[in-house]
Amino acid sequence: MARITAGVATSHVPLLGVAHDLKKDRDDYFGPIFAGYDWTRAWEQAEKPDVVILVYNDHASAFDMKFIPTFAIGCGESYRPADEGWGPRKVPVVHGHPDLAWHIAQGLILDEFDMTIINEMDVDHGLTVPLSMMFGDVAEWPVKVIPLAVNVVTYPPPSGNRCWALGEAIARAVASFPEDLNVQVWGTGGMSHQLQGPRAGLINAEWDNDFLDGMIGDTDRLRHIPHIEYLRETGSEGIEMVMWLIMRGAMGKRTAALHRHYHVPCSNTAIGHLVLKPDN
């Protein structure tokens, strides 16, 4: 049977991709950020996951105001890096796992989640930056990836409770897949940040670290945080953290932390990173 062995949470700040691509990841500014991922890179090499279900949000690369799915799952064979205005990142093509993706899509829809199924799309920094942070500079990504895109760009985004429940449903679907696969679930985005307006540059380290605390152990308090609290305490883009809750919901009742990293600043954003294992 397929099994979810770990969960990873990480910010997906586009500047991290720029730093990686320009070989600036060990300079004075970026060095402390990337150093917080060194443990994870070594751990991933040892873990050798077969598939990553990567939860992220598109930034007007695959979707635009013509259509905005709340939850979309990629069931295609491969996904090319998107051109976000300055050319595609020179990183490997992302290869999917259609059999597992379709199985999950079926399980989620029968579990009463209205999924949008995507067979062809380009993927932007929301997906490729986490892969670079975990695997570094590689000729091919060492895992198959199932993209799971969440709308956190246009109102209304899904609630944290709905995201957590989606993670629980993903876990049920993976557990019913007959092939022996080592599966990880990654939740990306965040942490506190606002990119525009009078509060641009907002970082709330106290709230961020309380959120990190809430991802660990057997509490489910994070699923009940209302949208207005994310907006008030973490800025307009802090709502991205509901995507971490999909990963957390997939981990089961209790988690243990294997690694934790928090750093301020990266551009005008806080960087958060967690590696969790189910501890049920």
C-alpha cells in the first residue's frame, strides 16, 4: 500500500529561486536562510520519497481571472516551469504520477470535495522553489510530483478547516492505493507578509512561531483560525498558510517535528520551514 511517511512545510518566496539560480545562496544575506534547509536536503537524500503531493498556489501562471479553481489537482505526465515575466527558471521539468493522481482525484471527489482536474499546465515558483530548496541543483528532480493548487489569491479562499479536512481525505486516498509508494505531502507559502499598501513589509514573528508550534503534536487549533485573523495578524499574503494545513491534516492526529527553521527577513517576508512525521 502507498503510505504517507512525512510532511514538509516551507515558504516559497520567489527571491529564493533567484538566489539559487544565480548561485547567491551562500552569500551573507541568503546564507542563513539556505543553511536552514541543509538538514532537510540530507534527510531527503536518505528518505528517497517516490512521490510528493505538493500543495501550492499559482501566481497567475496557469490560472487567471477567467477561471479560479478553489482546489485543483494535476493529473498529467509532466509540467514545465512557467514564464513568470522574465523567462522560465532553468530547472528540470516536473514529472507527475498520473496513476496516483487520478486515484486521489477520484477518492477526493467521492469524498465530496469538488476538485478541478488539470491535465496540462505550467508550474511557477510556488512549486519549483520548494523543490530547489529541498533538492538543490539537480539535473532531474528525484521524485514524481502531484501538484495540488489552492486559491489563496482571490477572495474567497478556502477555510483552514476545509484545508485540514482535505488533507485528511488525501491521506485516506493514498492509503487505498495498492502500489507500494513512499509519499510525502508538502504545504507551501507564507509565512507572515504583505506585499502592498500601508502595511507592506509586515512580519509578525510571534504569530508565525505560534503557528509553527500548532503544527506539532495533537492539537487541531490551527484549523479554526478565521480568515480575518490571518489578514489582521500576518498581512494579506499570510493566508497562504492555510495550505500548510492540508499537509498537517494528511499527517493524522499527532505529529512529531524532525526539523524546524525560521528566519527574518527574506525580502519583505518571513521564512518558515518544518519537517514533520506522523506520530499516531
